[in-house]
Amino acid sequence: MFGLSLSKLILLALLVGIIWYSYRLWGGKPRSQNRQPPPKFGRGSSQETIECPVCKVYVVATKLKNCGQKGCPY
């Protein structure tokens, strides 16, 4: 229907491969720069939260402030 033969498909795959490899070799960033370092998790990175009984919002225990609603104890 479109006149695609096995030889044309192989040639197309070869051209796409050459273009992709050329981009990676000259135009793209090196693979070592694409990767980000893993996030560092350790002790002290978590914070305790407290739920406000009025507004049902969790707030950090060290940064308590009044939410503005009537009866909020924080």
C-alpha cells in the first residue's frame, strides 16, 4: 500500500540510529551529568507534626501559629 519493503525499513532504522548516536556524541549532555545525586536522608530530617483540633490541619510542632479560626489553640 505504501511501498514499504524490508530494505526500506532497515535503512530507516539505520538512519535513525546514526542520528541518535550523533546527537548523543556531539549535541547531548554526557551521561554522567544527566544523573542527579540521590537525596540524602538521615537523622534529623523529619519533623514532628501536630493536628489542630479545630481546623484539622497538621502543623509543624516547632512552628505553631494561630490559623485564625475561632477556638484554635495554636
